[in-house]
Amino acid sequence: MKTPILTTDRLRLVPFTEDDFALLQDLHSDPEVNRYLSPGLAIMDPEEVRRRLANYIGDHRLTGISKWKVETIDGTFIGRAGFSFLSEPEGYELAYSLKRSTWGQGYASEIARALVGWFFDTLPYDHLLAFAVAEHEASQQVMRKAGLHFWQEREQDGLPCRFYRISRQQYLQSVGLSATG
């Protein structure tokens, strides 16, 4: 097993490998998992899954910042989570997608909180973004639990979305530190 990117009480993030296609395909074979993702309420095409997997692996190798495999501590695959760079609005985006069988167990909030901490503790950037389709209240609740604050509404991929944001200063204040030391 590869060294985890981060570990929580119940979860760990590890880099994807070329051997993980079947896991990612299984995740995106559930139309409900894809409901708020491109292509929407449908099974994701295998070529799109291959493209995404190649991007996750390439991004991790190139920058160390990617979307990673979410596993329970015992090694059970439950989804993906991590970051991708947005050009408009500019900044890194926090994202997560978990198997439907794990919904409602607090895993998304747990991994999102851990990723916010990892992001600001590891990287030099001054803010982090996240967004969800406007009607996807459950995902927005995860963002709020992770410390992000509503920022703006805007269209993304042709859909009305709600963007959330947290600055380094807000993060440091949330963990009892100041931006200056």
C-alpha cells in the first residue's frame, strides 16, 4: 500500500494507481453518485473514468495535489476526494464523491475537514474553494461543516451553483491561531 496522504480516525487518502480503474468505474456506475456531477444522472462513460483516473495520477505525480482514493482504515474503497485547480474563479477546489452505501455516516464531512486542514498546513495558498449545484444541499452542508462560507452564486458547466470559500486567515482563526504566528 502507498503511504497515505492523510489519515483521520476512520479514513485515509491514498494516491490512485492505474490498477484502480475498476474501483473508480464502480463509484461512477451509480447514477445517484453522478446526479450532481458531469454528466448528471447517468452512468459515467468508461472513457471519461479513464480520463479522470489518468488526470488524478498525473496531477499527483506532477504537483502532489490531486483527487485521491478514500478508504476506510481497514482498506475498503469508498470514494474519491481532494483538489483540482479552477481557472474561473481562480483557486484550488475541494471536491469529494463517495459511494451511496456510505452516505449519511459523516464520512464526507470527516474527509472534507481533514482536507481543509491538510491544504492550509501543507500548501502556501491563501484560499480554498468548493462548489455544488444550487439544489445539492447535502454537499453544501458538508462544505459548511468543513469551515467554508458561502461566497457567491454563479453558473458552472451550465448549472446554477453555490460557491463556498475559506481563507487561510479564517482557517487559522478556526483552529485558534493567528495569521501572523
